[in-house]
Amino acid sequence: MHPSDERTVRDAPAFYCLLQLLASHPLPGADIASRLRRAGVLTEHTGPVYAVLLRLRALGLVRPAGLPDGTRGYALTDDGRHTLEAFTRVWGASRLISADLVFLG
């Protein structure tokens, strides 16, 4: 396995958790980090969230988005939505991810 493939496999759960959080509407990075902290998934350090968001952006799965309150956030691209849908079809995990994250909404 190529080292970049290993990284992608290692990062896949984080990718899909963030895509799931963004599935219903755009969110600022700070809100994503806050929701993950409340779920016990993230400690006080927000760096990993932004690193994953940057990677998702580089892959074309999320994009910067203006929010109604004038702040900046992230939104799924069409490719991001298709990727999340494919993950859900292949793994049947949407309910698991949603159940874990629903209280974060």
C-alpha cells in the first residue's frame, strides 16, 4: 500500500464524520469542532478538524461558504455529497454515523 493510501484509509472515518455533519447545512469550522468536542471525539485542540477540512477541500469534497450571519464556513460540494452517499450505500453506515452525531445538530 502506498503511504498516501494508508493516510487516506486512516483518515476515512474523520472524512465521513465531517461530511455527515455538513450534510444538512454549511457550518463554520469552530462549530464542527465544538460538536465533536461535545461528543467526546475531540479534545480541546481544534487543529485536527481544520487539517481534515483542508484535506477535504483539496479533494474537492467541501468548499468555503458564506453563512447567513456573515461568517465563513464549509459546505459540501456535489462531489462531497456523492462521496457521502456512496459511503452510505457501501457501508450502510449512515444510520450509525447519524445516530452518533444526531445530538450534535
